[in-house]
Amino acid sequence: MNEHVALWPKLTLARELPFGLAGTLVRPAALEVETEGRVTTLEPRVMKVLVALHRARGHPVSRDELIDLCWDGRIVTEGALNRCVAQLRKALSDNPLIRVDTIATVGYRLQACAEARRLSADPARAPAVEAAAAAPSARRPWMLAGGAAAIVALAAAIAALALMPRPVAWTTAAYHPLTAEPGMETHPAISPNGQQLVYAQRLASTVGRDLYIRGVDQGTPVRITTDPADDHSAAWSPSGDRIVFVRSYPDGACALVVVPVPIGPERVAARCESSTYTRVGWLDGDTLAIGDKPKPSLLYRIRSVDLTSGAVRDLTAPPVETLGDSDPSVSPNGRYIAFRRSLLHGADDLYLKDLKTGRERALTTDGWKAAGYVWSADSRHIFYSSNRGGEFGLWTIDTARREPPKRIGLGVGQLTFSRMSIDRRNRLAVEAPRSRTNIAAVSSDGTIRPVTDAIGGDWDPEGAADGTVAYASGRSGGSDLWVTRPDGQSVRLTSMGGSYVHSPHWSPDEQSLVFVGVKGRRAELYTIGRDGSRLRAITDDGRDKLDPVWAPDGRIRYLERTGPRYRVMQLDPASGAGPTPTDREGFWALRMTRDGRLFGQPVNGNTVGPLYGGGPQAPVGDHDTWTVGRDGVFVKRAHQGDAPASIWLHPWSGPARRIAEVPTLTGEIGAGPDGQVLVSRSLDEQVDLGLFDLSAAR
């Protein structure tokens, strides 16, 4: 091993001190690189590579040494290191005095201008150097001209800096509980003047929500909708005299309904294709902004709805390689729309649309999830929910300064910011849940047995023959892969440090798992031993991936999205060869029986069936999920009207039958041992509302 790195201590970013590098300031613990006031945020792995190269003090560092230090000795592809180096070079490109050299067959070397590095290490020398450069004996006419130009440029830079808005530090001044009623109060909408609150309430999971209104400081809630459908996602008009909300129907369609405040007759303003991502905002007193599809086969995009004429037009045109645009949030001055662009399953970025100029720009470029977001009263800052760096929390973006997002400290218990609203005094209404989502096993006779019992969320379960259950979970703060053994012991297998993991599936010998991990706007397939060893990436293309299944022949099939379509891919992890497409495409869900038969659900299709050969077809609705087990196809049917969510079995032969009602079902279901089906269900359902007072310090 290189003598310069052989005795290096373990690389822990939180313990690394800031250092200068040719005029660039590197702050490892904050994951920031600053050059001439411009701050770039690095992924943790990229920052580790930078620190490792800096430690070598200009000497080459081999690829193996970098992987050993930055990946803690885990087996990773060379492509992973190549990507980190490419991102590092991009982050350092603002400073021409720094370069990362590739040393053929060896590794990499970090080089910086020697004089700049000495000045960086000894700032006291800088005035002397500047004085020597300005001495009369050294002046030349061309140097004077260059000096004059530099002075002009410096003056312009100072003027631009003076005009730039001053930085703002946001803090929480106070927190006030708003509701403590039975059931679930969700989707808080605080009026612009901060005096009234509209919210959706569900007393039980088997019924739809209705809207209620009450005073923020006090008052008895008044019910303002009574429709059997599901009413939610209210938004106040700019003048505060009306609200618009989404009414979702059992078939998946929805309507935008406008109602006067405090009470008055409802009016359906427009129909929408799907309520899944249909957040509503007001562009002005006569125009709405929504996230919706023009038709089922197209991507979500931001659309405007004229309340007078009913005319609808597109405001954004999402690229075909994305999953579309959703959840518009309109600034108080009506000029800007913030929206979420979903890059792939598990990776989002926030975008800003200037309605005056038509220009769009990305507010975040790291792929961390962006769940909910609102504008400050001055139309400058955005407060948003993200799992950036691990656990979900509240972050803020200054749209006027183009700085990295900053986290806002809260000092309170578990909250969710995926649904929130704000008034003109920057008071933020949020949800305070007291629930958990755990895994349970449902037998064919309807018996329900708990598998996990922890605070947090568990999803995407998949069982092994010995009763061990693999699943994704956020109980540790981030999104990672866990297993719960038959004796009830739960073990975390990964510490990915990414935005999302999903879709685990057992290998034929059930000693390993394949799953999808999303990190830094890229989705890859990983395999790992059931004890947490041998983690490695087996793809290196970053494309959106879904539902990997490990066949008895040792090959893995999965869905990959290329442009607007999904296709079935296959690869052999033992051979080391890359993935290749099969002859099947147009599916968006994939499952496999234990004997290797592939089942899929076509895009825009309402049946599940085998990809090859004949076999049973099982009907599925728009909000249903399914899996294949020992005895047939299991379908989780979403609740419709008064009918609660339930599990149905479509056997290989014979009629379908309902095996259990589970009102609190959420998410995907998976195959379990002995003919069971594994489900995720929400327990202790209780969601209240609270109010933060946000304050700004300049």
C-alpha cells in the first residue's frame, strides 16, 4: 500500500477539519466546497474521495486504496469510483488552479498551484506577496492597463455583491398544537391572514375524509363538506374568500371543487385525471395551478385551469426520461411556481418556473426527496421537506442567492412536512403523526400475525422459506434494507446514505438479496448477503429500475425505464456481464413465482398475468397492488366507499376469494412462506395538526 496512506486513520467526515486548497475552502463535515463565495455541496462519498486525495499531499493514490478508505472496504465497481471522481472534478472546476489527474494503471492524484497552496496554508504571507507585486520597479504599462481592468472588474463585483440580498437564517420561534381530536386530521390549510384553518378529517380508515374549518387560536370545528367521496388538499384563494379542494372518487378520478368561506354552495371547477399528485394552488383569483395528466398515457405536468372558461393549458413540459412534474406551489406575488420533478422512483428535484419570463431552473440538483414545500411571505424563500442527508426534516432554499439548502432546527418530536401550509406571517401549519407502519403476515384463513413492531415505516416486504422477512425501512432515519428473523430479531443490512431503497427479492438459495438503491439521482441494482456482507452494485447505468426478481437459473430480471417506456432486462450477476433487454416491454410491475414464472402488469392495463405462456389473469384497479405466492395471485384492493381495504386470492384455478379485510393497508405487498401474503399496515393511526412560528435573522 502507498506509504502516504498506509497509516491513515479511518475517514470520518464529521471529524475532518476544514482546509484550504489553492484558494478554495473545503468543509468536509458540511459537505461543502467554496470558491470565491460560490458554495457547492458534495455527496458524502465524493467528499471522502477529496479528503483522501488531499491527505496524500500531491502523491498518487491507487484505486484500491481509495475504495478501501471511502467505501470501508466494501466491494464496489470501478464505475462507482469513476463517477465520484467525475463529480469531484465538476465541483472543483470553478478553480483552475486545482486538478485531479488520472495516473494510468495506478489511480488518481490531486494537484493544486504550489504558490496558491502556500498562501492558503499561510495567509500571513499574502499581504507581502501583494505588496511585492505592486512595487513601482515591477510595473509595466501593460500591467497598469491590466490593473485598471482588474479594478473595474473588482468594483463591478463589489457593486453586484452590495445589490445581492443579504443572507437570512431561519429558526423556529415557537410551536403550538392545533388539534387533538380522534382519528386523523391532515392537509392543513391556514388562511392568508392566519386566522382560520381548513383541514381534512377521517374518523376511521374505512371512510372518506371531509373538510372542517375552525379558528386558528380557538373555536369549534365546523364541517363544510359531506360528500361520500374523499375530500382533501384544500387551498385558500389569495383574498381568503374561497377555498379549492380535491375530491377523489373510488375509480381514481378526481374533481376540483370551489366553495365560498365560511360556507356556501359547492361548484365543480374542473375534472382531473388522477388525484395521486394533484396539489392545488391559486395563480390569481380566477386561475388555478394543478399537477395532473392530460390523459393516462402522458406524464404528470403542471397545468393551469381558468375558473371562468374552464380552459386548461400546460405550464411545464417534463422531459420524457423523467416521471413528470407535480405539486405546484405558487409564490404569494403570483410570479413563481415551485414544483417537484420526479427523476426516477426515489429521486426528486425542486424546480422554479418564472411565469413572467417562462424560464425554469432547478433549485436542487442532488436527487434527495422533496415531499412538501411552501413559500415565505416575501416570495423569496421556500421551506420544504426532504430526507437530504438521512432523516426527513425541514429545509429552506433562498431563491435569490442560489445557495445550498439549509436545515431548520425544530426541537420538537416527530412531524411530517409532506403536507403543510403557511400564512403571511410565516406561520407554518404541519401534521404531527402518532402512527407507525409495520409488516404483518396474512394467512389464507384470514389470520393476521405481526412481523415487525417498531416506530417508523416499513415497506416492500418479501419472505424467505424459513420465515425470515426482508423489507425496506426508515426506522433508523435513512432508507435502508432490513430483515426480521423467525425469532423476532430485526437486523439492518445496509447503511446506504441514499435517498431510497426498495423492492428486495431473495436469491434462489435465499442466502442473498437483490434490491434497488437510489443515490445521487441514480438508481442501481445491489446484491447483499442475508447477514449484511458482500454488498455490491451489479449495474452501473443510473437508469430508473423497478422490481428485480432472482430466478432459479441464477439470472436477475427487472424493469428498466428508457424514455417513456419500461422494458424487462436480465443479467447474470455471476458472469460479470452487463444487462441485456429481453423481448418484453410495456410493463410497470413485475413478480416471479418460486419456480421461475414471470408475471407482469402492463402499463395502463388492469390485469395481471404471465409474461410467457398461458395462465390465470387477475383484475387489478388503479390503486391496487399485487404479488404472486404459492397458491396464486394476491391482490390488495384499496378501500372504495364504505368497503375497507382487503386482500384477495386469485388461485391458479377456481374463483377468486377475499381472505381478509385489513383497513389500514398501505403500499406494496409481498409473498410470504407457507402460502401467506406479507403486507404493510398503518397502526395507532392518529394525526394531529400543529403550528410553527418561523423567524428570520439577517
